[in-house]
Amino acid sequence: MRQTARIAFALLSLTTLALAETETPPASTQATPCADEVPASTVTPETPLTVVVPAETEAEIQLLSGIHSKVSHVGDPFAAQLVHPLTVNGQVVLPAGSLIGGRIAHIRPAGRLRRPAELGLRFERVTLPDGQNQPISALLLRLDPMPRTSTEVDSEGILKGRGAGTWKRLTGGLLGLGAFSAAQTQIAGTAGLGLTLPLGGGAVLAYSFLVPKGNEVHVPPETQMRIRLRHPLTVRVAW
């Protein structure tokens, strides 16, 4: 009888132990989310790099719109584009094709006595391919040689038409004007000829033909220029 009770108690203990093992949960059942399941709000985009282009940096640009001192007006806009990429420490800051915009700030037409026309440009902004706009201030340094034009840049960045003719031609024109006026006065004072020439009109006509006039400023499209930044330029580089 006692042996039977012991056997029953052993079986009951084994059964209880087996049930306890099957009901115990695993040590760790929490799943780790995959990378694709991480919420988008936890991903922070890379902050664009900010680069400063120092003052006195020079760049080559190409004019997209023509300029002429007899046609253009103060306040008219003009546009150009960067010919070569502008880099700082090996980092491209302004890609080729970046737009340079501005306005005509000053015009003085050509005049007599070989006085050339003058035209000043004001560079105002640069537009990058990503749409970023930044204000700029730049000085025009020079123009590439242009056929059939007579425009140059002075030390202050002003475009000027080269004077027409030489001083020898100018002196000859003034002497010719004096001789023409003297001869006209003598003819008009001769009553026997019965001629009445308008002295003022004749002098003006002679002045127009004999006294040379300065050249106008003419810069056609696709003309290449070189500019220099007056102030540092800060650009956000996202490429």
C-alpha cells in the first residue's frame, strides 16, 4: 500500500514539473523592428554645408543679353552665366551655368570732341541651379576681345567706347570748321553774289561732319567678362 502511494506521488510530481516547463514563456519575446519599419520622423536629413566665398575672388561670366549705350536705359536688367565652376578648397560652390543678374546703373551717351560713351553695370544677385538666390556685389575687370566693337573697361569697372579718330584728325576738323565758317562769312558779305547762307546752320553742319564723335558702348550677347567679388558670398552647398 505504501509502495503504491509512493509511485502515485512520483507520477504527480513529474506531471506538475512538465506542465510548469511548458507554461514558462521564453526569456525574450519582444521583436526588434526592421530598419524599414523605423518611423520617418526619426530620420534626420543631412544639414547642407555652408561655404563662404571670400572677397576678391574672380570669376568668368558670359553675357546673355546685349547692352548698347544708345538703346539701353538706366535700370534695365541684364543677365549673365558663370562659365567655369567656382570652387573653395576643392569644393564646388557655384556650378557652371549659375545665373548672375543685375541692372544698368549709369549711362552717358557719346559726344563730340571724341568723348566716348560710358555705361556702368551693377551686379546684384546670383541664382544657383537649385533655385537658391544670394545677393552679390562685384566689380567688372575686363572684357574678352570682341571683333567689330570698340568698348573697353576702365579701372573703376565702367564700360567706355574708345574715342573716334586721333588728335591730329580732331585738330584738322577744328581748323576745317574755322576755314569753312570764315569762307561762308565772306561769301555772305559779298553783295554782288546775292547769296544769303544761314551762318548758324552752316556751322552746325560743318561741326557735325568735321568734328569726330566718340564711340558708343556696345557689348553683344555671349561676350565673356571677368568680375571680382567686392564682399564675401555665403552659399549653402547641398551637392
